[in-house]
Amino acid sequence: MPNVMKKKRNFHQASPGWNIVFNLIAGIFAFLCVFPFVFVVIISFTEEKTLATDGYRIIPKAWSLDAYQYIFKTGDTLLRSYGVTILVTVIGTVVSLLLISLYAYAVSRRSFAYRRFFSLFAIFTMLFSGGMIPTYIVVTQLLGLKDSIWALILPLALNAFYIMILRTFYITGIPDAIIESGKIDGAGEFRIFSTIVLPLSLPGLATIGLFSTLGYWNDWFNALLYIDDPNKVPLQAMLMRIESSMQFIQQNSANGSISLEVLQSMPQDTARMAMVVLATVPIIFAYPFFQRYFVQGLTVGGVKE
Amino acid sequence: MVGSFFRSFNRNKVMLLMVLPGAIWFLFFSYLPLVGTIAAFKQYRFSRHGFWYSLVHSKNVGWANFKFLFSTDAAWSITRNTLLYNIAFIVLGLVFAVALAILLSELANKKLAKLYQTGMFLPYFLSWVIVGYFAFSFLSMDRGLLNHTLEYFGMDRMQWYNDPKVWPYILVLVYLWKSIGYSSVVYLASILGIDRSLYEAAMIDGASKMQQVRNITLPMLKPIIIIMTLLAVGKIFYADFGLFYQVPRDSGTLYSVTNVIDTYVYRGLKTTGEIGMSTAAGLYQSVVGFVLVMVSNYVVRKVDKDSALF
């Protein structure tokens, strides 16, 4: 009875013909999402000389490893920027997890008399902000963080939205009874927090931790505002600086005010693309974690009182 | 009275200690900048005596910064750009993300669907600096893939970074490219949560796939669509700084179509040095943005109490 067989198939599926069309559309879009990265990888492996005549090609005439060799030979800047980014990302993630989890735990506890006040204290910052310039003034003039590594860490350390996500996680995921039993056993609040609450909330912490790792790794904005010292420029900001100095040189090379020497000391196109690749590779490696926990973070949902 | 406050303080001592570091952070990075918005009513000068001194001793100018801001074309053009781009992002982003989610949910091979999703997710994880480089590999005047392709078909090269006409399309495309894969996940999750028996019943009644989408999937998605849209409307006065600053490579000829409130404020701080006026523009953004968030949150509350922000 072929008819019955047909009826048995998953009701949530299109007919075979549509299935092919849908596969094509989704496949093409997925390809387009990945293609620019692949293209930049190809450019980074292209022979520099062929660029002048051919431009960027999907299939270059000649391949070469020169760009990567150049980077590893003259790689001080890149290495230093890598160092800055790793330092900032590690310290930043630890600091922000600490601040966020403590704050979120306190405002999740019903026994905390001021939990409403501190919830609102956090939520209000999502609704109304002073804006870029007043923040800049406070960070540079009051905190004196201009050209300090902390100017890359602190502005991203806390975020009311993460607090609310984690608070929901604590309220729904950690029963009061467990905490009460800890109290009966005579554990103090900090002890309960570190030995009972933290282990139980690892999935939530992982989500927030990855959000903030990605935020630090990809940050260039705070460097744009606060960092002039070339020794403290993180990876993304360094890529940005190279780009704008290249533009400056291109605009001024026509009237001969820039010497050939300066022009040659700048990283070539392929080397810059190789740096882009090297800045992106860690994200590709961390990808499986990111994807899993980001979806989870999205579906944690409910941010409410 | 004082005694009872003291007792309650004592009882909550440990919890207060827990919120203390975060509260200090909020004080410095959220609440003191609020005080700093006074600069919008000042002719602000950076004094070496620090924050409070500069704030108190800068010359009071009342509403002059605002008057000047709104007497220039800039105020109109940055407001228009910010709003129009965000409206395009909200409408197109919604249509494409929902369409993509429906499409992914219909695929027979779940392994393939997962693979596609993995690809679509990638752009979301990359910084705007990287995306700016990607765009450059396509749009570069003498080396880019697009000009190369144009030449191949016997057409003239374009000066992409000097042609304001094309940028509204480029920016919308780049935005969609970066965000749809991510936002479709939200819709996909709720499609997968729809009761299967609804589709079974529809199929027994002879409903076509299109009819099922129109009469089951879309109505079931309605609440989440409304909520996501309203939350986006609440942020409609804020532009994505990276998109408008990195992707056009800060090209001056493009400012007429790439300057939004956020880039305007930044340039006021770093390039033109008009601190007072830029702070005024930022405060204008914050105030209108606040009203919009409150209104949209009020509407979300009416639609679905659980999804409201507060």
C-alpha cells in the first residue's frame, strides 16, 4: 500500500521537488555567508605580484606563502596585538563573569531585602544612557584610563542584559530548597554561592562567558576611543589602523610626499589579508562551542521581573 | 527608624557585598556619564584638573548647543539616515529571517539543514573590522572582485567608495548578510515548537504546503514576531556604529548616506572637536530612544506580559 507509506512521512517536510529548491536556496545563502572568508584566505595565499595585474581572484595564477612568512618574520606588531587581545579577553572574561554572577545571584535571592532596588539599578542602564561622549569624559578624566589596558577591559565588563539572563537562570534553575539545606548545614552565603550555586549554574555561566569572550575578542571600539599607545593596540584595532594608514599613504603617494621606503615598509595586500585570517582563525576553532551556547543563550529567553 | 535600617543592613550585609562591585561599575560607567550629559549645556573644555572641575568650570551656554545642532542640516540628515536604515533592517531582516527559518524547517535532510545553519551563523561572530576587509576585497577600485567581474562583462569599473548612490543598498545587504543567520535561529526554534498534530490535521484536510505556512506556521509565529519587532523598534534611534564606520572605510564622500547619529557623535569627539554639540546629539538620541523603549515595552506588555523587558 504505497499510499499509506506516503502518508507516513514526516508532516513537517516539503515535497521532493520543493525540497530540492529549498536546499538550493539555503545552500546558496550558507555558501554566500562563508564565501568572503574563504576569498580572503585565498587572497592571503596569492602571489603578491599577480595582484597588481589581476586583482583579487578566486583562482589566482600563482600561489605563495610569502604573506605568512613576512608576518612571522616581521611579526612584532601582530604578535604584540595578539598578546594584548588574549590578555584583555582572559582578564575581561574572568572579571565580567565574577561581577555578573555575584550581582545576578544577589538579585535573584528572595531573602535579599534590596533586590528590587538593585534590579532596577541595573535595568535602568539599559533604558537610558549618557552616551558616548559623557562616558569618554568619565573614563579619561575621572578614571584616568586613557592608554591603559583597563580601558579595554572595564567598559565591557558588565552589562545589565547579562545580569538579567543569569538572574532568570538562577531563579528557574536553582531551587530554594537546595540553598536552604546549605544554610541548615551552616554554610555562609559565599560558601553556598561557591560550592552549590556556581557548579549548578555552569551552563548559564558558559553562555555568558562565551558572549563576553567574543565581545572582548572582537572589540575595536574601546581601542579607537582610548588607546593611542601602539604597544597596547588589540588585534582588531591594529587591523583597522593598518587599513587607515594605507588609505592615507595611497591618497598622498600621488603627490610624492610619501617616500618609497615608507610605502615598502607597509604590509602588502596579501600580508594584510593574512592578518585578517590569523585574527579570525581562533573564532573558527571555538565555533562549535559558540554555536551551541549562543543558541542556548537565545532560547534562555525570558528576561523579566 | 535608624536602628531598623541598621538591622536590615546588617542582615543583608553579605548580599550587599555581592552586588557592591557591580554597583560601583554601574555608578562609574552608567550613572556618572548621566551626570556628564550636563556637558550638552556647556561649552565643554577638557581641563587638566579633571572631570568635576571641567564640568563645573566649562562655560554655561543653555540650549545653544541644541539650537545650533538643529539649525544645521546634519541633525536632519543623521536622524533620517538612522531611522530609514533601521526601518529597512527591521522589515527586511524580519521577512528574510522568517522565510529562512520556515525554509530550514522544511528541509528533509536534517544533517544538511544543520550544516547550512552552521555556515549562516559565521558572519555573526566576526567583527565589523573583519567584515570591512571582506567588503573591500569585493569593492576595491583596482583589485576588487566586483570591478573585475564588471570588466569581464565589458562594463566600466565603479569607484565604489566614492559613489553615495550605491551605499544604501550595500549597507542593507551587508547588514542582512551578517544578521539573518543568527536571527533566523529564534524563529526556527519556535517553528520546531509548534504542535505537529496541527500539520497532520491540515494535511488530512488536503491543505497545501503554502496553505499550511499561511494558516498554521505564520499565525503561530505571530507573538514572537511582534515581540522581536517591537524590541527592535525600541532601539530604532541607535545605529550599529561598526557597520556605518568600518564598512564604508570612513570615506568622506559617502557621509551623506553613511552618517548616522552614532558616527556623528563620534566624529564630533575625535575629528571636529565639537564636544558640546555632539553631547547634545547624544542626549537627543538617549531621550528619544528612552521614550521609544518605554512605548514599545508598554506595547509588548499588552501583547505578551512574559516577553516584556520589565
